[in-house]
Amino acid sequence: YLHALRATLLAIPASRVPASDLAGPEPAAIEGLDFIAPTGVHVVGSFLLRTLARPALSVDIAVEMPAECLHHKDFLNHKYLQKRQLFLSRIAEALSAAGIGEVSFACFRGDPRK
């Protein structure tokens, strides 16, 4: 299962993700994101440490955003946060389309930018 997940993530084709896919109250500081497949996919959390509580199976993964998706001044005006949000939304869309399983991600402390 995890090998199929990793292969699916690394095979997502490059595409343009429009800024209209952004969630949150702020206006978009970017026009969109030129999506490129992740440079790395890593299993993290309780599944990796074999401390997973059963019966619900939950796997946490960390994906690396390619440097080509970022600019050195993206820390200004929340551009990095918006690019990260678009990057994750494209990954969630691809995993749902591939039928990998239930895909979800949550806002950190209720902040849709994080």
C-alpha cells in the first residue's frame, strides 16, 4: 500500500493550479502554482514507529515541495503559505482520483494557511 502511495505521489504530472483553489479569508497574493511532483515522500508518525492504535489505520506522510515551485521572496505576503496550500490541494486531488483511500488534511490550530 505504501509503495503504491509513494509511486502515485511521485508520478503526479506537472500542471497549473489556479489561485481560486485557495481557502481562507485572505485575498490571493499569487496567481497560482506551477505544480511539480514532490521531490521526496516520507512516512512519519506512529505508523513508522509501530505505535499505531488499532483498529483505525492512519498513516502520516511528509512530502517535499520542489525548490522549483518556490521563489526566494515567497516569505513576503504569505506567498509561501499559499503555494504550500495549493501544492497540498493538488496532491489530495490526485490521491482521491487514484482511489488510494480517504484523503484528508487539517488546518494547524484552525488557520487555513497552515
